Amino acid sequence: MSAPVKPLVTLDDLDRLDIRCGTITAVNDVPRSDKVVQLLVDFGDFSRSILCGIKQERADLAALVGQQALFVVNLAPRKICGVQSEGMMFDIGYADGLLPSALAQPEFPVPNGVRAG
């Protein structure tokens, strides 16, 4: 059972996204939320604070530290529960009810900050 395919986008639409691989260096609690945690992510030349709603779906959030994953790094910053989020983590399956969702990860370790696409 798969979800319907979303409306078509152009290559120009897709090219506007800056998707990069980064290493999660810390997972911090967001006290005012029962769903959101703060990930600190190393992208080599820069780092980002990225909030994601995975607090309830993983028993051991600390196990994410050291994992590489794909992130959108040019998403407009947004405050959630008083904490700034500077991007978005890609996961696999959450929108289809897979819990816990899987991280979108490289096949083998790559330098932090390399672009997907």
C-alpha cells in the first residue's frame, strides 16, 4: 500500500534544494515539546541546529550521534517551541506510518557537507 505520487516538479524546482550529508554530533531535548528534539549536525565547513519530531519514535535517541544522514540545509529558519531550526532531516517511511522511520543515509561514509543530487 503506497501513497499517491505527489504533483510533478521541474528540475529547476528540485535544483533549488541544497541537500547535503552531515554527521549528527548531538541530540538535545526540547523541553517544551513532547515530540521534537534538536539535532546538532556537522556539515564540514558549517553546522546546523535541526529540529525533528522523532522524540517518541526512538527508544535510544543518543544512538543517532555519529550517524550520517541527508538534510536540506537551505530551508528558511524557523523557531519551534522557542528553538531555532535551520534545516530538515530526510527520513524514510514516516509519512507512510513506518515507526521508527529510517534515516536516509549514504551507502558508505562520505565527507560531511557533500551534496546529494
